[in-house]
Amino acid sequence: MNIDDVVLNFTPGSLIALNVVLGLIMFGIALDTAPSDFKAVAKAPKAMIIALAAQIILLPAVTFGLTLLLNVQASIALGMILVACCPPGNISQVLTYRSGGNVALSVSMTAVSNVVYIFLLPISLAFWGGLHPTAGELVREVSLNGWQMLIEIFLIIGVPFFAGLLIRARLPRFAAKVQPYARWVSLIGLVGFIAAALIGNWAIFMAFIGVVLLAVFLHDAVALGLGYASARIGGLGVRDRKAITFEVGIRNAGLGLGLVFAFFGGLGGMAVVAGWWGIWDIVAGLTVATLWARHSKRVDAAAASSSSDPARSGAVASEAEPTA
């Protein structure tokens, strides 16, 4: 069985449900975004510039090289490139909070990045996908229409996002009440959809589980590492590094899965990669965030203990001095 010839089966109703879930994700992000977030970015753009450069330039380029290094099939390579070209996922904010990172920066970066990716995703996918020696043939076979993809992405991302921004500006109290429900319902819905997709096409997934697990594991690790390295080289503090690590490492693979069915006919390798990315991304992100938070607590505790040692030593010495 050649995964490049495999097509996953989905009903039109399930694809509509996926688009609704993706729209709800963007709506939830927008409800948590205030005009001050964009102003903060304008006043201190360094972190945003680093995050955008890592996502837009470095991640697709490194992914391109990784597909050549792993020598994966064309559809798997194109699936990896598609995920790398997708915008960040909203769970990046949850992971940033869990790790003890700069949540305000995470919210700002996610908001700005998603606006940029409405226009950038079709261009980036067409460029890197078309440049690939084997995946490029798949891109040319489907005659990828950039304008059609732009419209599709705008309907899925742009419309609910701008609707959420409008509600947040006009009805801030209502937005504050609805936002937590929108975030978690959409996240649970996305995980449920991806899980159902994998289960419904279990035979195909199991047939290629080895190469897909390895490719997604390495790709996700590279994305997280690239985010951290970019922030560290850029001279940002620890809390900002955490935010950028998850901003770059967490991708909206659910959107990628929707685009696979909208433009690539449910092509097997692309769909399996995007589907498994959506699951593993959360598992790996939660693991990294939890371990990072524990490490930071240990470092802070050690620093606090170290700073108090001189006083303690003085007190101990004073108590130990013999009386005259």
C-alpha cells in the first residue's frame, strides 16, 4: 500500500463540523484579545518579530530540510510542510500559562499571527510545497488555487476572529463569560474530531504508524526547540522564551486537516500527519510545560535559598560564638 495513493474517507457533515470547531477556536481566541494587546506589540515589537520570523521563515525551511533528511513519502512530506505553514494553535496560551510564561505576550502573538496567516498560509504552502522534489508534484496535480485557499482560510479563521474582536470591544463582560467555554468546548471538539478521524481510518493509520510517529515526533520537537532557540538567541527573558517556544511549537493542525480535505481530497499521508500532529502536539506541549514549570520552581527556590544563606550563616555564627 502506497500512502501517496490512499484517500481518507469523511462525510460532508463531518467536514462541516470540523470547520465549525475551527471557527469556534478562532472566535475564542478573539474573545480573549483586547485592542491593548496589539498596542503592546507595537510598543515592544522585538518578541513579536522574533516569533514571526521563527514561524514564517525558519520553521517551514527547517521542516523542508527535515523531510529530505527523513526521506519520507511525498504526501507525508507535504503534510509536514502544511502543518509548518499553519498558524499557531490557541492551546499555546494554556501551555504558556501552565509553564509560568508570559501569557499576555502569548495572547498578543497568537492574535497577530493568526491575522498574518490568513494571507500568508497559501503563499507559504505553495512556495515550500512546490519547491519540494517529490511533494511538488502533488501540489501541481491539484492545481492549488491560492485565491480559493485564501477565501477558505478567511471564512474559517478571519470571519469568526473579527466577529470575536467586535464582541470583545462592544460587550466585554459577555465576552469574558463566554470565552472560557468557547476555548474548552472548541478544544475538546477538535481533539474528539481528530480522534474519530484516526479511529475511522485506523487500518490506514496502523499501516504507516512507524514512519508517521517518527516524523511527527521529530517535527514537533524541532518546532518547540526552534521557538526556544530563537527566543534565547534574541536575548529574551525566561518568561518570554516560554511564550515563544509554544507559539512556534504549537500549530493549528486542525486547520491543516480541514485544508487537506478541501484542497487535496483527503490525501492519506497529509491527513494522517495533520491528524496525529493535532493529538501529539497537545501531549508533547503539556509534558514540556509541566516539566518546565517544575524546573522553574526549583530554580526559584534555589535562588531564594541562596540569597538567604548569608543572613542564616551570620545568625548561626553569632549563635555559635562563645560568650566572654
